[in-house]
Amino acid sequence: MTAERAVRSDEKPARLTVVVLTYNRADQVLDTLAKLAALPDRFDIVAVDNASTDGTTARIAAAFPFIPLVVAPANLGAAGRNLGVAHVSTEYVAFCDDDAWWDPGSLSRAVEILDAAPRVAVLNARILVGAQGAPDETCERMRESPLRSEVMPAPALIGYLACACVFRTEVFRQVGGYEARLFIGGEETLVALDVLSAGHEIIYIDELIVHHHPSPFRDSAQRRRLLARNAAWVAWMRLPLPEALRETRNAFRIIRTEHSTSSDLRVFLAGIAWALGKRRVIPQRVQDMRQRVRQDDARHATDTSESASFRSTRIE
């Protein structure tokens, strides 16, 4: 069902579903679901509980009996979203996590944009962080992407943010959703590469807004390890050999410096062997897109460094 409100018998069915993923943050997910349910947009909601142990499942079921609830058999990480998409019957699917929610009107606008641009498969929204609505730095860089959409006036992207995106449901399913072995940390990269390789576009839309209130309780060291590990595995699955070797060296460096265990190293090496079995290098067109973005990132980093140096000099 849609958000808790009266539905006229002549009202058209929803064309978009929001999948909300949660794990052991019952209070936050209840707040997020309440905000989503209060939106004026016409859409469905599916909640996915990643095998929480804090009573999340029972609390969602009691507070929101009109929202379908999928309970994962274990904590599947990002792949828990796949379970939600399996219950989606709409043409489009939007995602947010238990600490994020969509702004009024954004979901309706997303449907209009995707209707008008069949080649576009993924929309990335603008994220406003915290109570003050600070602009998310990644989204700021997305807005300045050196790539442009070929079908509409918007920045084209080589990636997206999993907690602030809208997909064509069929495209998400065709690329297989999120790879369970990656768990979490840069899990979007593999999906994005496969979406682009299939000839679709990923674009940034500044007028779509997601509010994000991240939890302060995060294991930064673990996240760095997972990001580096997953980047190497994805590189062996999809990227040219030089990039795979570079990402592997970086992962080894982080494993050494982040006080990882011998088990972490064994898992990493076993994952490389697994990734090689799934190797399918992206087409040259996508490689060229990635190269343009890397070059632009390098220029941006240089400009930022020079600007900071100038400001420092002026202050002195």
C-alpha cells in the first residue's frame, strides 16, 4: 500500500516504490518511515530489515502495518536491498536507508524525469546532511561532473549513492542488484559499471533532494578496509589490469595500516580469486568516461590545494 492516507477508487496505481533498508536502528527507521508515509507523493514503500536484533521487525510491523516488511535471514549488507526489490511491482524503485528520507515532491519529479528520458536508468539526488541541511560534498562534485547526458541537460555520472537514488526497476534486476560478497562499502561501483556497460545513463538531478542524518556511531577503520577491499575486488571483476593492480596495492597498504587480522588478509586473497572468475572488462566507452572523471578530479584537487595555499598566505 501507499503511505497511510485515503485512496480514491479512481486514483492511478503508484509507479514508484521506495525501498528502505535498516539494521539495528529501530528508532531511526521508525522516524524515517513516518516521514516517508507523510509525503504527498504517490508511491509504495517496502521496508527491509537486515536481521536486526533490537526488535526492529516487531516495531515496524506494529507501527506501520500498511507497509510491506521483508526480513532478511541474516545481515546481508547492501544486498538486503535486493530482497526489497524482489517485492517491487512498480516501474521505478527509489532507495533510502534508515537515516535518510526523500523531500516532498522529489519522488513525483523523479518519475517525470525517467518517463521523459528512457535511456536514463539511474537518478542521483542531492543530499542535505544533518539538521542544518549542509550540502553533501560528493553531490557537489557530481553537480560539476565533466560528463554531460546525451539525452537531457544534466550532469552524467560514472557512479551514484545507494541511499539517494532512483532506478528503473528492470535495469536494477538485469544487472543483478548488489553483490552479496561485497557486503557494504562502495557496493554501488559494480552496479554502476554494469549499468553503463549496458548502454544506460546515470545522471545527477539537483532538484531531487534526500535528507541524511547519519549516525555518529560508525567504525571508520572497518569502513576504510571494506572500501579498499571491495575496490580491489570490483577492479578484478571489471577494470583493466593496471587499475586492478593499483587497487590491490592500495588494499594491501590499508590492510597493513588498519590493524587487520590474518583472517582479513585470507578473505581478501580468496576474494581476488573469486573476482577473477567473474571478470568481464568494461567497454572502452566506459573506460574513457572514467578517465575523464579522474582527470577532472585531479584538476579539482590541484585547484583546491592552490586555493587553500593562497588563503593561507593571505591570512598570514
